[in-house]
Amino acid sequence: QFRVLGPNHPITTVVGEDVVLPCHLSPRLNAENMKVRWFRSQFSIYIHPYHSGQDHYSSQMPKYQERME
């Protein structure tokens, strides 16, 4: 059993600036071989999918392509 934890406050930035969306696993685990998906309000369209040790840009929401790593 583990939990994914993120900040307890909104992350804000200025348009055009870089931002880090932090999260971590508790207890501390290596997520390299896990599926990690960032999404907004729809679970079927991912802002940024990662699995099998790689980013999967082809499954990414179009307006976020080439903007995330």
C-alpha cells in the first residue's frame, strides 16, 4: 500500500514561466516502473503520461505537447 501525495495548496505561475508539479510516494518507493499520469478534470485525457520508464507524448493532451517533461 502506498499513497501519492502532492502539495496542499494551489500551484501558480506566470504564463510562459516554468513550473514544477511536485508529488511523492508514501512510503517512499521507486516509481520508475509505475504508471504515472497527470490529468485535469477528465481521467481519459492525460496532461502527461509516464510508464515503463518513459514519457509517452503521443497520449498527451494536445495543448500540453512539447510543454512538459
